[in-house]
Amino acid sequence: LCPLVADAAIQICGEASKVKAGCPVLSAQPTSPAGKIIVLEARGGSDKGADGHRRDTIPICNALIEKNWCAYPLYYTDDVHDKVKEELAKCKGVIVRVNPGSYDYVTQSKLDQMLRDVASGGVACMSHPDVMIKMGAKDALVKIRDLSCGMADTYAYYDIPSFKDQFPKSVASGTRVVKQNRGSQGEGIWVCKVKEGQTGDVTGSTILDLQEAVDNHKEEKTIDEFMTFCEQYIVGENGQLIDQRFLPRIVEGELRLNMIYKTPTEVVHKKPADGGISATLASGAKYVSYAPDAPEMVDLIDNFVNKDLPKVMPVLGLEKAPIPLIWTSDFILGDKVDGKDTYFVGEFNCSCVGITQQLHLCPLVADAAIQICGEASKVKAGCPVLSAQPTSPAGKIIVLEARGGSDKGADGHRRDTIPICNALIEKNWCAYPLYYTDDVHDKVKEELAKCKGVIVRVNPGSYDYVTQSKLDQMLRDVASGGVACMSHPDVMIKMGAKDALVKIRDLSCGMADTYAYYDIPSFKDQFPKSVASGTRVVKQNRGSQGEGIWVCKVKEGQTGDVTGSTILDLQEAVDNHKEEKTIDEFMTFCEQYIVGENGQLIDQRFLPRIVEGELRLNMIYKTPTEVVHKKPADGGISATLASGAKYVSYAPDAPEMVDLIDNFVNKDLPKVMPVLGLEKAPIPLIWTSDFILGDKVDGKDTYFVGEFNCSCVGITQQLHLCPLVADAAIQICGEASKVK
């Protein structure tokens, strides 16, 4: 066995050479590294070892070196700002280990801006300062309230008046928790409830029982006194206060989920001391560790990691940012549902989270950092970069664009074009953008004919050097050869035309008393009868943003039959302005909407609940992805942001949307394409349907389509949906291959 002993002794010597005076030693850099990642630190602070580094810095570097990456630590101070920035710009990534606001000679705003600058050049910043700010801010709890890990009745106060207006109502509804944005270890987190034995309405003089999480101490204050005390949490930089429903099971403790990028590594159950709510060790809490695959944690991991996590960055306004490298999420137990625990996020933390007690995770950190750098290499100067094409692709899909237009980024592409291509490439399909102009018509047609599919991102009638009829005919020709056209020009025309509302009138999402006017005589014959029956809405086929959509009703106080001289009260949806015209005057005015190419006018019954807003259902092929409730400004009917409407987003499986999804997606959708005369065409790839609320039936809302849109609908604010778009495009190509 002597040779085995010798090998072991030599190995032990090698390990010992990496450790000097109790500190790990940086390994030799690789001779031909795959890339370079710098670990950025600041001198000083209680988190440093005897060598001046954080205790996990050198182990993380060594794990990267082990994977053939150049990696080393670099100190930042303001006086070497330019040199550090220059060095970072040459890297593929930077792991930031500078705890915000903790060091001398570091101006946080200057450091943050430097990191933003190098990140905009394509360097992966782990974590980006905006990610640390937005994930770490307490109002993240408001932004995630529509996810399963959030609570719907969560409020954020950014100013004192809104706090003083809402908080008395909140605390009157039950026990609440208010949390300041600054501070840690439970400081400024208060459990608030109305003291028992008081009668009458809850007012400023109502007494509250209060308990602070930092040390579990208790106080009493009136609501007015407590709100005055809390003003300190709202004023100043990053001041805000969060108001959430109290979860009684907080006495069972918090669950801290430790994450490396998208991978859960540990769940720590922090159980407070008896009678307390604080989960800090200083307050006497006990900690128990669980593996992420422990049976007790199956539901937490499934609900958060598998279901909510892909939505977290987008709802925080960070859709272009990667999930942090090393981060945590604290959960509080909610009520059991069907015998299973529910979990609600108490806070996120991605600000310099360490693994000093879990150094065995360094290889996992290295793998994740390399993966994040790979993603960042696709984004340069704010624009995504096309990935390398697969060597043996399953097929080819071209994304067809036109140059120019307000929908383009700095790289000349729509902001979702390259991400959609990259999602297809990820699924082993060749995918790239191609520009169309009339002068390259034949070359483009030839190239499209070799594809399995084309995703059309040319907004009709919006570009120079594009004759729409010529483009449409080219797409019809390639589609007739078996190429999946997403969306086919005839689909865009027939679904987008307002007379689609007439064709669907016999579906549950349509209204039977809907008329289409393609010529002036039929309009002048039918419209007076329609408006005599009640308030109507007329819609032109062209235009957008509510232009040419009029609510029409007979002005009150007139007697006799409704004739051409009867006066109408009119309101246009584009800006909610009101007018008066006789029926004859209005019909003459509306002739402009009927004459010309694609001229038509739709006449529908007015739905009074339009004042409650429209519901926009966003769809990827047959899959609903979001419902946006567009609520008009008071007194208006327009649902545009320009008119003052407010938008609220719901997940398609939100309880409020169950009936809409069931009635339209599950029941009506299979019939929509046939009734539109498109029985041979697939449902569009990316499209929307706007609904107006009808009368309740048996206590349930009814929903009527106001319009469809499949003409170049984008997902620039929902880039996390690109893989779903890719899957749907591949499926549509498969269907098209059966029809040639």
C-alpha cells in the first residue's frame, strides 16, 4: 500500500499549500481561460478574514479557476474608480461582494453607477444594483401580491398622506404588520392590532397593541400616535412603509429558502422563542435546517421555485435581469388549504448574501456564475445578441421584420425579436430575423420558402418601402406551400376587422344584436332603428386607442318617433369628450368610416359596465398568459393610459378570472376561427382579446368581446414568455406540415 500512501500524502500537501494562516490561497490562473470573472470587494468590515477578504471570496474564485475560468478578487474605493471600471469592462462577469453603505471610501451611488455602466456593455453583474434595490425593497411584497407567494391585501406607502388615509382602514379590518424599508433584524417591523374592549368606529384615537419584531417588546399607542411615530420610516432616501395582513402562524417561525441562482440549496426553519415573533438568534429563536428535497418542503419548493420564480423578476420590473447569483427568500406560513401549508414571502435578500458556512456550494456558485455570464453575453448595450445556430436543427423559423418604426431597439429589431429567436435556438431550431422591403421581395420569398415557419413582425401600413398588398400576397404564396405563417395576412385582416364581432355574435362571447355596415344605405336604414332601441356603440374598422368609437344615445326629453332630426348625446372613447348631433348629422359624419379600403362600421348594444373597464386577455396560441383590467378614469369609458385609465394585472388562474377563462378559452375558442371563415388557419401565435363586462347571470359576470388583435402583438414587457412562444411556434409548424 506504500504507493497509495504516497499519493495521499502528496494530495494532502497540495491542499495545505492553499491554506496559509487559516486563510485559503488563490489557485494559479488557467493558461487558456474560457473567460474572466472578478469578485469585487471593499476593504474593511466585520465580514472579512485575516487575509482581508470575505471568507467565501477565495473559495468561489478557486471554484471558477477549477472550471477553467480566470477569477480573482479586486478592491473598490472611490479613488480607484476609473481603474476598476476599466478592468471590469474586460471581464465577462463581476460578482459584487460590497455590502451597500457599509464601508469607508465607498460612495454607494458612484459604485452603483459604475456597475450599471459596465453591465450595459454586456458584463454580467451579479447582482446588478437595480436588482439589489428592487428585490431588497419592502415594496417588492406589493409587486408580488398577485403571485401565489404574495398577499393581495398588501399596501405600500411612499408618502405620509396615503399612509394616514389607508392605515386606519387596514388595521380596522384585522391585525396588520407594518414594515419599514430600511433596517434589519426585525427593526421597524411592527405587529399592530386594535386593543380589545374598545367600541365604535376605528379612528385616530383608537388604541393599538403593538409589538416590534426586533426584540418582541410590546407597547401601546393611539393610531394617530403610531402613525406620527412611523413618519420616520417614510421620509428620507428610499423611505417607504409596507402594510400587510398579519399571519398568525408567524409564531411557528419563518422559513428561509437559500438559493444559488435558480437552485434551492437549503431551507432553514427559524422558530421564535415562546411568545415571540422575532426569528433572530439574538431574540432566542432556534434554527433547524432542511434539505430542499425534504418531504416537509415539497410544497414550498414546488409552488415557489417551479411556479412563481419565473414570474418574480418580471413583476418586480426586472424582466431583463437574471435571477441573482446568491440570494434568499423568507416565508411565513399561511392557513392550510386542503390540508397543505401555504407560504407567503416576507422578504427577499440578494445584497451580498454569503456562503461562508456552506463552502461546499462553491462549485455550484461557479456553475451558476458561468451560466449567468453566458446569458449576459447575449445582451450588449441593452440589446440582446443572437445565439449561435444549432448544428443539426429540427427546422427553421424566420422572424420577418421591416426597418424603422417606434417599436425598434438600438439594434434595429423589435425588442422581443432576438429573445424569441434565442428561445427557438435553445429548442434546437434555426431562427433569425430577416428584413422585408419591396426591393428584396423575391429574395425574401425564396428564403421563406425554405423554412418551416415565419413569424411576421411587420405592423400593417407602418413602414416606408413596404407595400402591404405585395407583402401580404408573398405571405399567402409561401403559406400555400406549407410554410406556417404566424399570423397569416388573412387571419390578421379577418380577426382584426371589427365585423368579427358580427361573426361571433352567436357565441357566448358575442352579442346577438350586433350589426355591420359595409355601405352607407344599409347604415342609414338600420342605425336609426338600433339607436331607438337603446344606447349603442358604433366602431370604425380603422384607427386605434378608441378613435372612431362612439357611444350614442337619444338625448333625454325628446318626444315622438326617432327620426333623422332626433338629437343624440355622443361620447368618443379616444378621450371621453362629448358632443351633440342629430342622427342625420352623425350618420353623415360617420360616412368617412365606411368609404375607402376596408371601410366598415359596427353597431353594438352599449354595455353599461364599460365604466368598470375592459379586460384584456393576453394569449400565446391557445394558452392564456395574463388578464389586464383596464379601469377608466372616473366618468370616462376610454381604457387608454393617456385618458387616465389604471391597469391591474391578474394571472389567468386568478380566482377572479375563472369564469372568463372557462367560457372563452375552454368553450368559445375552438369555434372562433371557423365562424370567422378561418377554419383552415391556426389560432394566432401572439394575440389579445378585449372583453367588456355584461350583466351578471346567476350571480356570475358575463363577458363580451370588444375586439381581437393579432397584428404584430408584442411581448417586450414579458420576455419570460419567449420559451412559451417558441413551443407554440414549433407546434404551429407541426400542424402546417400536415397541410400542403
